Amino acid sequence: MDETELAERLRKIQALFAGAATDGERTAAVAAQERVAARLEALRQEAAEEFQFSLSNPWSRRLLIALLRRHQIKPYRHHRQRHTTIMARMSKRFCDEVLWPEFSRLDDTLRGYLEEVATRVIGQVVHANQTDADVVAGTALTGSATRSA
């Protein structure tokens, strides 16, 4: 059983625990949760390597940091690294099989939701036409002002 399967099993056990009606069900769910968590911890303890993640989207950065902390992995940056950089120490296997797939699924969901909200709000409050700017033939004007966000 790999870490992804273990993590999924842990999520299911947490759901069982939340819905447990009797003390026996809760006790069984807690015992199962502890066994799976111990196996995940053992996999996490494999030779730790330093990983560098560069995420320019602030929501993706927040999500990755939260996931690292949820898995008891300390996110950090070295002195003079950009704010978009997140460093973390973990096993390559844990990163490849648990953290990154989980982050990717959650990040896709979050980005889709934020895109949907932004499109709806801009369309209702600012202007309904949200198509991209037209492309015009010719050269750019010299001396034109440039703004960046």
C-alpha cells in the first residue's frame, strides 16, 4: 500500500469517526486512524531531502503552506529567497506520492472556484464583456506609459 492509499484510508477513517454513533465505533475508528497515521509517519521519515517550490499565485502558496503544516512539515525560506519560494524537508516518495498529488487536486479546485467567483463579480459589478483586449496591427508607440500590478 503506497502513501496515497494510506492518506485516502486516513480520510475515510476520519469520516467514520465523525459519523460514529457509539463509543465502540469511535474507539475502532481512532485505533485504525492511529495505525494508518503511524504508517504515514514511517514513510515521512525516509531520507529527507530539501525541496524548493516556486508559486507566484498567493492562494496556491497559502494552500501549499497549509498542507505542509497539516502533514507536520515545516515550510521555510532561506535568507534572501523570494517571497514566492517555499522550502520544505521531506522524503521524495512522500512529496511525489502524497503531498504533490493532494496539492494539485486542491489547487485545481481552488483556482477553478476563484476564477468562477472573479468572473461573476467582474461581470456583475464592472462590465459584462470580459473578453481579452483586441490585437491591433502596427508597432507599439514609443514613450507610452506602462503600468504593472
